Amino acid sequence: MWWEVTLSPKGQVTIPKEMREALKLRPGDQLIYSVVDGEVVLTPKNIDFNDLAGLLGKPPKGRATLEEIDAAVLKGGGANVVDTQDDDEADAAA
């Protein structure tokens, strides 16, 4: 499903009503804009982490520990862009 919107002179867009309803967005909700492969991706920031459970399927090696998740985030994001010198090891991805 897609919607066409027009950028205002101030660089603003209005999220169409049908899209807001589909995403269950309400006034005051925060959104995150990302650019992925030259396309804008809009993600509700208020999404509940538990709603994402199972989104990628069952992990091939079972459940991951926090340390394994932190390591995967650092590897995926690049350790050179994440400053963890002042963090505890378990808080590296926070």
C-alpha cells in the first residue's frame, strides 16, 4: 500500500489519514525517518518492542543473550561508530 503526498514549502508532509489509522498513530506520537537504499522509511518510535517478537522468525541457534545481542549490534553497526569506552559491556548497545 502506498500514498502520494506533497512536500510543503517548509519541508513538511502530512501523513494521510488512512496511513495514520493503519499504523495506529495519534497526535504526539514520535516517528523516526531513515534513508534506506535511497528511499525514506518512516517508523513509529512508540512501537512496543514486544510487538516485534518473532518478526524475523525463530533464531537458528535459539535465544540470544544480551551480550550476544550487543555484539551483533556492534558488528552490524560497526564498532568504529559506537563509542563504548565509558559503558559497561552489557550496555554497549543501549
